Amino acid sequence: MLSFTFMLYVTSKNNLIKLEQLLKELQLWSDLSPSASAMASTEPFSCDVMALEQWLQFIFIPKMSQLIEQQQALPTNIAIAPMAEHLWQAIPHYHALIELLRDLDCLLSDNNY
């Protein structure tokens, strides 16, 4: 039987892959990295210096991937979907992206499953 932690890593990694694919499909994926100062932002979602999709691409996905690869503890309380809803709720073709972020929020919360 597979452990809960292993399944959490696998499911999280699969969701990160889906997130990257969806960002690319929606043409929200960038070839240009933010500046070093933007990457050093301490604001939630680096909202003072980059768009949410940039934060997802350049901070969230790499950090989560690193945690999974190194089998380190994953966050136990995230809330990305509310920010995505605030920004993208009025854009119907972004709703799949919002739903995927809701799934990640749920997966990585203490009250999951």
C-alpha cells in the first residue's frame, strides 16, 4: 500500500504539470524571467512586482517542484484560488485554471481528504 505522503507528492506533482500546461494553453506562460529584485519580493504572491501567472510560473511551481523532488514537507495551508478568483473570475476561459488552483488549495490543506 502506498503511503499518504507518497500519494501527496505524486498528486501534487501531477497538478503542477497540469498547472504549467494550462498556463501555456492560456498563453500566460512567459519566456522572460522577472528581475532579481522582483524574485526577491516578500509580498504575498509578489503582487507588488509581478502578475499572479508570473508568480505561479517563477516562484510557486519551481519551489513546489523542489520540495517534492527533495521529499521535503509540503505546505499545509495554502490559499491561491481566492486570489485567482479575484483576478480572473470574469474571464470564463480562465475558470479551469481557477478550479485547478482550488484543487491544489484543498490538497495542500490540513483538512484534506
